[in-house]
Amino acid sequence: MEGPDGSGKTTQIELLKKYLEDKGYDIVITREPGGTAISEAIRAIILNKDYQEMSHMTELLLYASARSQLVNQVIKPALAEGKAVICDRFVESSAVYQGIGRGLGVSTVYEVNNYALGEVKPKLTIFMDLDAEEGIKRKENQTELDRMEMEDLSFHKRVVEGYRQLAQLYPERIFQVDATLPIEQIHSMIVEEVEKRFFS
Ligand code: TMP
């Protein structure tokens, strides 16, 4: 599940989890960066707003390190046990935030992340599409912003544009949903897509 901050990823993940559980699946949910003790420790470094001097490449490598640990410690074992895994952010977040937002290039991001992912690839990416301004507005009541949220509007606009470009380039693996629609309607659209891709 991908999209800018404030796009409603968590709500949709919970609804999808319930839907798949009702179908009899065991579901594991992950969030990035995080999801293991090591990955959470890396998250604390990445998002610490005191570390303004962090280079873009360090940031990319830290996200990839956190992901590598999550893949090996949580995702691979879950898949091996026949569980379904729903990820709150995965490699496409790095593609757009570091590759496009930071300007490191999407191909560099995929190259680095190949080491983190190995053979683990998402079967479907759902992109919750929301204008950067709206995402920021939805987060306005939050008292403390982390290092990424402190970035200016132009950064967040590049991120959203990046997601839109990727969704256009790879429609076969990225499903784009209008995140301004009512929650239940978005859920129905996601269910329809999941049914089409996995159960028909
Ligand atoms: P969260 O707020 O969804 O927990 O994510 C933390 C922040 O990290 C969010 O602003 C998006 C950003 N991020 C990246 O820049 N690259 C990544 O690879 C991931 C997973 C998140």
C-alpha cells in the first residue's frame, strides 16, 4: 500500500486485512521503515529531525537496510508459512521519495533495493492518489513533524507526481485509486482489483 502521508493507507490496509481474513487467509501487516527491532531502530535514525545533515544516499541506504531486515525476518518467513503480507509502504516509497523526491534516480533505487529484496517482489501495489497539499492538510493537527514531513511542499509534490508517473508506466503492477473518494468506495475498488488479480 503506497501513497503520500495522509492518504488513508492505514485505514484501507485494515479493511483489506478484514476482507482477506474473512476469506480464510492469515494476514501479516508490515510498516516501513520499521517492523523489526533493528528496522525500528533505523527508523528512529532516519526520521530524527535533528539529523538535517543526512545525505540523500545515506537516507536511501538506511531505508534499504531497514527493508532488508524486514524482508528476511518477517516477510519471507510469513510467505513460507503460506500467509499473505500487506505492506504499509515498500520499495516504491524509496523509488518516489529517494529516487524522484531526492533526485537519486529510480533505477539507482531499484538497483540498491535488489540487494534488500532478493526474490521477494510485491504481487500488487495499491497507490492511494492524493494531492500533496491535501495530504499535508490532513496531517495539520499533528503536533510534531518528522524529518521527512518537514520537507517543503515542492518535495511532497515531486513525490506525488513520482507515484503518478510510476502508476502510468507500470499499470500492470500498480493500481491507482483516488484517495479523495469515500472510504467504503475506495475499499470496494480495492477489493474488486484484488478479486480480479488473485481470485478469478
Ligand atoms: P510513515 O510516515 O508512512 O511511517 O513513513 C515514514 C516516512 O518515510 C514517510 O514520510 C515516507 C518516508 N519513506 C521514504 O522516504 N522512503 C521509503 O523507502 C519509505 C518506506 C518511507
